[in-house]
Amino acid sequence: MDAVTILLDPAVVLFYTRIAQNAGISLEQVLSDALFKLAGELSLEAMQ
């Protein structure tokens, strides 16, 4: 896998950190999952 660096607003980091803590997974995994889901949704929308 490739590593990617992104800059996020502190409020966004706090939001996803809380989700990660509640889910018992890492912040990086939450962000990865969220971006993967968004990419899928955007791809489906683009194909319509």
C-alpha cells in the first residue's frame, strides 16, 4: 500500500478520532474506510 499525507482541520480530526475510539479501531482505518466509501459512491454516481 502507498502512504498518503493529508491536511485536515482539527475539528475533522477530533470528529473522526471519536468515531475511531468508539469503534475500537485506529483513526487511520476510519479515514481510510470513509474515503473508500466516498470513492465508491462518487463512482456509482458518475456512471449514471
